[in-house]
Amino acid sequence: MKTKIAIIGAGPSGLLLGQLLHKAGIDNVVIERRSAKYVLGRIRAGILEYGFVDLMREAGVHTRMDAEGLRHDGFEIAIGEDRTRIDLHGLTAGKSVLVYGQTEVTRDLMEARIGAGLPTHYECEVIELRGLNTGKPTVVFRSDHEDCVLECDYIAGCDGFHGVSRRSIPGDTLREHEKVYPFGWLGLLSDTRPASDELIYNKSDRGFALCSMRSESRSRHYLQVPLSEKVEDWSDDRFWDELKARVPADVASTLETGPSLEKSIAPLRSFVAEPLQYGRLFLAGDAGHIVPPTGAKGLNLAASDISTLFTLLVSIYEQGRTDLIERYSETCLRRIWKAERFSWWMTTMLHHLDGTDIDRKLIDAELDYYLNSEAGLTTIAENYVGLPFDRLE
Ligand code: APR
Ligand code: PHB
């Protein structure tokens, strides 16, 4: 089996790259460990930056997103009863974000791939990458207990945090930076009206809570919980009662509650691997970095890696620009570290943290400063809508 680009992983990173490459006439094969149904069953964030939206348009996969996505021109930060609106549109010269779930993005990309008849091998686990420093690397994957080999020119490691790609970079080359937070997010998805027209990030004495949504009739809410909590101990009633206790009183009084469609606990982590390129392997998306979800940067960061990788591969195939390969890691990392900083900042400002009294007072003062200064609000807004994609040269 042979292709130009072997893409490992059929999450949003792998599928988006595959679609862009297909449109540019560059052959690619996607190999995914799980079934398509399993991939679509994972509930993830749902805020798209304008840069992500533009890339979906470039990939020609935008019809449903444009029709069903909800444009949000602002969001709120509530500290107890005190609500501040971040006017994204006004503070960023007209930019906004789009509420459209990652599940829907993935579904649209999967359908486009099927429609174009592109090769995707589901339920095939990649077990080894060979010859990364040669002109003809290979990907070894297991299909129905049989080992298969895919020969290619380049490998896109889009296989998430637990994938095989990052582990294929030798230990003396790879550096990993990591911070694990001492709490998680308990999320609940329900067919209920959203708490408000816009998202509300709530800081309360009982911990952080987020009121988000997927559509005008589907809500996604989160509660900060200790890592020791078990999802089985959270009945729907307990979740809704705790949420009401963490949001402003008028939000609580009109909050529509209902049965959960999904409920899960996710840990919070900041993680960056360096470099993101080794020989003919490129890491993109969660394979190379993780952000805590506060600020919804994970999916969007994957898109900027994919944009850079796509530009690079097109430059190689159309202009023979292999000299740009060594620019990949540095170009992606500049933007990644800024998104890591913003996600860490939002997490630190809004969660209930153990620590000394003075730590908490300093954080309260910093947040008070940002929320009451035009410069502070602008900083939050421009990071939230997404910083511009960096160019390779
Ligand atoms: N072989 C084949 N596929 C693999 C392997 C392997 N050895 N290891 C992992 N995979 C697959 C996973 O099953 C998964 O479907 O790679 C895919 C990676 O997808 P994601 O984890 O969704 O990562 P990515 O596409 O980079 O998406 C980034 O997802 O986690 C969120 O916050 C993140 O929103 C961001 C987005
Ligand atoms: C979500 O809707 O899942 C979501 C929204 C915003 C965030 C994180 C998650 O910051």
C-alpha cells in the first residue's frame, strides 16, 4: 500500500488535513484505531474561532456549519452575582466565534471524506512508524490481527495525546512540558434551553461552572470537581442543584433542567511537546499539545497546526520547498504557547484553587483589573476569538 501523506488518526485534525490535501490534489490515507461511531460518540468542546471557520470553508466543508452554527458576538464572566460581558465584536473590530460542536465538525468531515471516496481505515491501530529519517517512511498498522504496511512520503501524526506518533520521536530529541491541575470538569449534555443567549463562565465560592450550549435547544454545562469525584455519584438532580448554586441568582431562577444525554469527568492539563517535527513526521493537534478547556482552545489550536502543515505540504509538492520543513515546529509553537498561556490564565483566574490566602487575593485583584479596564477586556477578547495564524516564512 502506498500514498503521499499517511495521516494517523481520524479526529478533527486528521480529517481536516485529509480534506484540504484532497482539494489540493495530494493523495492521502487516514488510519484510525477506533470505529467511526466511537469517534463520533466523543463529546468535546463546541466553540470555533473565525480561523477554524475559514479553514472549514477552504476545505469546502461549510454548508451545515454555516446554516446551523450560532454566531456569538460576546460571552460573560460572572464573579458571584457580578456579571461582565466581554464584547468580542466591539473589542476585536468585528470578530466573533461560532457555536458548533466538535462532533458536528467531525461528522461533516467524515461525510465529505466518504463522499469523495477517500481511503480511511477504521479499527486499524498504528503500531510503529519506521524510517522517519529516510526518504520513504512507513507506517505499520494492525488490521484484523494482520500487520499491514503503508509506504508514504510524509506522516501526519494526528493521533491525539495517547497516540503512537509522539512516542516515535527519540527521547533525547523530545522535550515535554506538563502541568496537571488538581481538579476536573464534570460535563452534562442535555436537551434543555441554554442558560442564557451567550456562554457564562462562573466563578463562585463553591468552584467554577460553565454554562455553554450546542444549539438553541441543547445545553452543555460543566462543574469544577475534585479529581477524586466519580461520575456515578452525580445524579442529574445533584448536578443541576450544584450548578444553580454556582451561577448568578437570576440565571439559576430561570435555568431549565432535564435528563442528561451524556455525563463525564475530564481532567485538566497543560502540555506541550517540542519539537513537533522529526524527520518526515509532523505532530498536529492533541498529539503535540493539550490545553485545559477553559477558553475552548483545543480544537482551534489543532486547526492552526493543520493550516501550517497543509501550507508546508503544498509548498513541498508544488514548489519543491523542503527547506520549509524545519520551520514547521517553530511556527506552530509560537501560537501554541500563546494559547497555552491564555487557557492557563483563564483556568487560574476562574477556578477555586487551593493555595494561600495571598495567592487568592492576588488572583482576585488581577481579574478585577482585567474586567474593569478596556485594555484588559481587549486582551481577553482578542485571545478568545483567536490570535492570527503565523506564517511559515
Ligand atoms: N493508530 C490509529 N489511530 C490512533 C492511534 C493509533 N495508534 N492512537 C490514537 N488514534 C486516534 C484516536 O482514536 C483518535 O480518534 O487518533 C485520533 C485523535 O483524535 P483527537 O484525540 O480528537 O485529536 P485531534 O484530532 O488532534 O483533535 C483535537 O480534540 O481532544 C480534542 O481538545 C481537543 O478539541 C481538540 C481536538
Ligand atoms: C463547550 O461548549 O463544551 C465548551 C465551551 C467553552 C469552553 C469549554 C467548553 O471554554
